[in-house]
Amino acid sequence: GKVKKNDVRCMKMEKIMEAMNILEKAKSLREELISHRRFLHTHPGVGFDLQETYQYVYDQLVQMGYAPNSYGKCGLIASCGHTNKGKTILLRADMDALPIPEEADVEFKSTNGAMHACGHDTHTTMLLGAARLLKELENELNGRVILLFQPSEETFEGAKDMIDAGVLRDTQPDAALMIHITAGMPFETGSVIVCDGGVSAPAADYFEINIQGKGCHGSMPQMGIDPITVASHIVIALQEIHGRELSMSDEAVLTIGTIHAGNASNAIPDTATMGGTIRTFDEDTRNYLKTRMTEIINGIANTYRASATLTFTSGCPTLKNNATLSKEITGYMKELLGPQMAFSKGDLEAMAAAANPNGKKAAKATGSEDFAYFSQEVPSIMLALAGGKAADGYIYPQHHPKVMFDENALAYGTAVYAYSAVKWLMEH
């Protein structure tokens, strides 16, 4: 019988991928990847203040033959493949660091007061590596790959900034994928965990509470209105929401992380300021928390003759994983890495249950991720990449000033990006 055109194309791509051997090719880039990572690690930027990082990524893409485009304050994309056939998949890497002085024992330590304590330097490096591999396959790609380098993930502002600037409108992706490296996982470096369909990261909202009291001498409290007393009652009362107003199934966390007031021990200050975050897994709980916080804060301030304002400064929605994409990418990862290094979250839960039927169910991940903005618009998937076992010395968690990541993970992440894109385009 006749061989279908699509079958011919698939066989052609299979031969190309077999000949290229994406994982081995990625491993051959080891020195280049380490060079990228160490430059980025030594020159971190925070939020949208990424001049050195942006310029480095831009220059590297140009050297590879790309024509990068800017979006928003300092986002960057490059396109590989064809717009006149097939679909489009978007690969995202975040570029920003944290305002944490580095204490890690590495020879390429940052000295500017910021640190890639969340591994975004490795994400950017992996996507640069994938950019090189995909460029070699560009003429054979059955569609288009968008390489997206995003600023300001840590403040949950970068993805929205690029979307508001039109990046999704202009590129029209059919699918989107991100990787996040994790230190201290009990898996071999380079292992991948693919999120199942559904929410994998909660919505997050940063907030600030400003309390206006009336300052006075500490020996004459009757002459003033103490904002510290007001702040103390607010902190306690906000915990009542979770303890008595939400059900067991309404998963939420409300954290007060900062309190600032006064400069002298013998004076009642005029104002107090608090800052914190809320995390929720659904929009109804998120909106309820915001409403009750406003009511409680205003009520307590009025009770104690003060005034208060609650401002939500930044945030992101829940990160939704597409069930079909999850199944597809899990299959690709098992092909690329083997079943001993590639798992779905469901695979791990089943393995844990079989090993310990009476064991406690693993808690949900509670760290938020502003890739969520993309996931609300495009079928998306989030992958976790093992970046060093605790047994091998990678004992500190993300956001710790001593956290380190195994650079052997760079080649695996590079291959994961590239292989996922090529396979997904081939099958669609």
C-alpha cells in the first residue's frame, strides 16, 4: 500500500534524531555550557535589572545565527524553524537572581550582593544549549520553536510583562514548556519529573500593610496611638482566617514576613509597615482571603483608633499543567533518559505507595512560579530537573545563600528542552 506523507516525515525525523543523538550532542557541549553558566552566575541581576545577563544572552544568540527580539522591559525571544508549516512550541527559561549575598563555596562566586540561589542561571544556560542544538536541525523541524528568556520571575512580574508586550499574540504558541532545577532531590543528576495534569504550583500574592498611628514619648502612651500594638493584633487575627474560616480542603498559606516600626526604644512610632504573601490553589480561596484580610485589617485598625491600608503589590495565578501534554512529555523523557531517570509525578506517588502502603502522602509543592501566566493562556507543562543529590554534597535548598547545583545537569536540561521540542513538533 501507499506510505502516507506523514509517515514519511516521521521516519525522516526519527532518522535525523537518531543520527544526532541529542543527549550525547548536549553532553559534548559541556565546556560551552559551563562557560555560559559561570558567566551568568558571576554577573547576576535582580528583577528587571539584567543588563549584563540580557546582553550576554543576546550576543550568544546572534553568534548562533538567530535574530533575537525584545519584549517588555528586558525579555528576549528567538525563533527557530518554520512559520509556514506545523505548530509552534515555546520553551521558557527565567534569567533573574535573588538579592542574597552568596556564601556558596564555588570559585565563580558572585560578589555584587545578588545570587542565582534559585538556579535561573542554569535554566538560561540550558536554553542557550538547546538553541544551538535546534539551530543545527532548523531546516528539518516540522514547525517552529520559540526560545523565550524571561526576567523577573522571582517578583512574579516578568511573564506578565512579556505577555502584556504582545509576546503570545505575536508568536501564537500551541504549547509551552519550562524546566526548574532542584538541589537535594533523591535522584541521579539529570533525572526529570514531569508534572501531571492540573495545578502544580499555587497562586501567590505579595502584600503590604501600612498602619498609621500617632507617635509620642514612650512614657506618655495616652498621648499617642501605638501602630505596633495594632500590627501585633493584626498578625494574630489574620491567622484566624485559616484556623476558623477555611475548610480542611481549602489549601492556603498566609505569611507575614516583615514588620518595621520605630527607631528609638523610648518612643512610640507614628507608623508601622508589614509585608507578606498568600498562597492558594484555587481562585475562590484566593479571592476570599483577600476580602477577609481587608475587613480584618480595617476592623482592627479602627478598634484601636488607627488607620490601615492593604496593598497587593504583585503576584501570579495557579500554574496549570495540560494533561495531554504531560502524558506526551513523560513519554519523550522516558525515551531520552530511560525509565530509571524519567518519571511523572503520578509514577513517583505510585512507587512510594507500593514501597510503603501506610506511608504519609507527599505534600503538594507550595512554591509559586510566574510561568503560571503562560499556562493560563497556552497548554503548558512544568518539569523538575534533579540538580544534585544531598548525598553528593548538594544539601542546601533553593534560596539559601549556600545552595549549589551539579553542573552535570546542564547537558541533561539542554537535551530535555531540545528533544521535547523536536518530538512534539514531529508528532503534531
